[in-house]
Amino acid sequence: MAGAGRFEGFDRRWLFLVVWILVMVPLVRPLMLPLVVTPPAQAYHDAIEAIPDGSNVLLSADYDPGALPELVPMTKTTLRRLFSKRCKVVVTCLWNGGPGVVDQAVRSVAEGEFHLTDGEDFAHLGYKAGNESVMVLMGQGFANAFPNDYRGRPTAAMPIMQRVRDYGSIAMLVSISAGYPGTKEWVQQVQARFHVRMVSGCTAVSAPEYYPYLRSGQLLGLLGGMAGAAEYERVTGLTGPATRGMDAQSLAHVFVAVCIIAGNVLQWTRRRAAAGGARGQP
Amino acid sequence: MKREVPLLVTAVIGIFMILSFFVPHQAVSVPADFLLQCAVIVVAFGYVLGGANALRINIDLISKKAPNWQYKVVLLIGLLTMVVVGAVEGRAFQTPGTRFTWLYNQLYVPMQSTMFALLAFFIASAAFRAFRIRTAEAGFLAVAALLVMIGRVPIGNWATGWVQQLPPWLHWVQLPNVEEWIMNVPQNAAKRAILMGAALGVMATGLRVILGIERSYLSGEE
């Protein structure tokens, strides 16, 4: 009872301090915990590797800076694999806060690492308002839905857009999404209608929602959150920010589990003590 | 006429768009394409309307010195700064090196990332203070949550690595395998049921709108 009572006025800033330490320490000194590649991440990798070299790919990066730590690493790893296979990649974004982050991720890989030419080897078409309407509209031609690219240049004149015209000309649709509009809408509006081969990378919180599509075969692979991104880095033989972040995430998860258990144990202790006190009264 | 015409337009366009899903002929796909372009333009106008509404409401609250009005001043300064700087930069406002890009990278990105990073702290606090197991169902939920949470990260694999020393038929008790089973079987079954229920609901609502039974979208009145 006395132990439980001590936590009545518990200052939650102590919890914040512990979380901060548990996140910061592994980032500075990695624990190198062993990472297992789960079947959805392996399937994602296998689907990407199965694309014939030099194919056209549409990558829709539907997120904003809030999902940056989870989704940018998997975006970059995916782009690295696609560019290694000499694929022509067209990138779109249906989140209005996201194109700036997506543009930096795409250019850091395409121009910074692979020295590719914008408009010939890849194109970032930027943001378009309209959510599902844009997805369906792209079925009539990508340049039709996106007349200008992210930097305001006409897309119809780009060499890459002569090859990548509509869903019929792409070998795969990669949806990296943080919510609505995202993977679910791409499956419902595009995969189901145009029968495009599709994989998805998403935030950990939205991954459970996409398991039915994975099991039905509409999604060929799925990366869930930073763990999924780290698994993909592992399977491709790269060590990136997601792998480095997994130790911190591990300790944070354990701490949240401890908080759930501790909170309930204290609650039960209090309840039992209160029941005992009530029985003792005349 | 004030109600009948919108109902007729909704019904005709609704039936036409359903038709366009099944009929790939040009006679259907070209007008459907035009209607989609119209939808995209309407959504874009929605942003203008939203911005104007945000200005009107917040200016009103500031002038009345409503509680926390100072935050609304910050909101308006942020809104107007981004709009004005973007407009001054012209068509290439998103090109690296522009003032708009600087504001996006130096203010918008770190602020939004910070907001989401704070979740880690509040989740820990909520787990300790609010996640109470009072019923058997809540107990199942808590156990599943704990198994998925730990099984999803490398520490779960490390902590149950000793399972690999056991006979192969016992390997399923390793946490990542348990987590994968929870995600693939009970979670997936529940999610499918929710998805199917939601899809049937959307179809029913769509039909009600097309047939003119559901009219609340017209003016909020039945």
C-alpha cells in the first residue's frame, strides 16, 4: 500500500527522462541487437528483385515530415535497389506537406549516389490535390494528371514520360504511405482496377490495416515502420538509419511494456488494499 | 427545383462514374476523365476556401481576445508568411535555395518532426497511467499488445534466442514467430471483418446518395 501510495503524485517527467535516456544511449552507443527479417519484408525484397532490369516503376511517397524517420529510410533503400536495376522511376506525392522531404530523399539517392539525370532516369512530379481522384486520373496518363513536375517544368516534354505513360507501362507500383491517402487507396483505386503489381511500405501504426491486402496477394510485400525499413536494409546488405534506430526503438518498446505492467500492478495493489480496508470496517 | 436538380446531377454523375469502372470504352472514359479533372479542381479550390476560413475565424478570435489568442497570431503569421513568400518566389518556389524552401526545411520539417517525436514520451506516460486491465478482454488485448510490441523489435528476438536450442517443433514460441502469428491470424481476421463491414457501409451510403435517399449533403437538412 505504501509502495502504491508513493506513485499517487508521480511526476510524469521522470518517465519522459527515462524514455529520453533509453532512446539516446543506443543512438550514441549501438547495442547491435540481432535483427530478424520477417516474411512480409522478405516478400517486399523478392518482389522488387523480380522486376526486370530497366523497367518503369511508379513510387508514390505519401507522407510528410512527421513520418520522416520511418519512411525516408525505406524510400531511399527502395530507390537504391531500383536504380541499381537501372529502373526508370517516377515519384509522386499525395500529401501536401511532403513533397519537399520526398524531393530531398529522391535527389540524394538519384543524383547524389547514382548520378542520374532528372527527367531522363527519374522524375519527381510533386504534389497534386485530389486524393483518390488523382490516382484514377493517372490511369488516363501520368502527364495528364501532373502537367508539371515538382519544380514547375512541363512533364510532357520529359524523355522519361515518353516511356512511363500510364499504369499499363509500369512494372510495379511502390506505395510508401503514412495514412490517408496512401496504400489502402492505391490498392482500392489502382491495384484492383488496373491490376498493377504492388508493394507497400508504411508506418508501424498503419501496417496491421494492410495485412488483409498482403494475405490476398494484392500487396506482394509489406514493410511496417522503422522495423520493416531496418529489415529491408538488412536483406539488401545495407546499414542505414533504420538499422541504427532499431536498438533505441527496442528499449523504448520494452519501457512502454514495463509501464503497462507497472501501472496495472500498482492499480491492483491499491484496489486490494482498498477492499481489505473496507472489509476491516465495522 | 432547388433540391431536385442537385439530386439529379448527383445521380447521373454517380451512375456514370460507376459505369466508367466497368466500361473501358472511350465514350465513357473520356467524359469520366473530364469529371475527375473537375473533381481535382474543386479540391484545389477547397484549399483556398479552407485558408480563407482559417483567416476569418482566427482574426475574429484575436479581435475578441479569446483564450489563447496569442497562439492564433502565430498561426496567422505562419500562414501568411508561407503564402506570401511562395507567391513572391513564383512558379519555381520549391527549387532548392529559394526562401520558401528555406522556411520549409528550417521551420516546417523540424516542427512537424518534433510534434510526432513527442508521441514517444506521451505513449510511455499513457501506458503507465491509463492502460488499465479491468476485464478479461482488456487482458487479452494487453497480452497481445505486449507480445507484438516486444516481438516486433530485435530485443524480442535476442531475449528468446535460446528457443533455437530447443527441438524444431518448439521454435514457434520465439517472440518474432508469435508476433507474426498474431498479426497474420487473429489480427488479420478482425481487420478483414472491419474492412468488409466498412466497404458494405460505403456501398450502401453511396447507393443512398445516388438514389436520392440520403440528402444530408445538400444542406444538412433531411
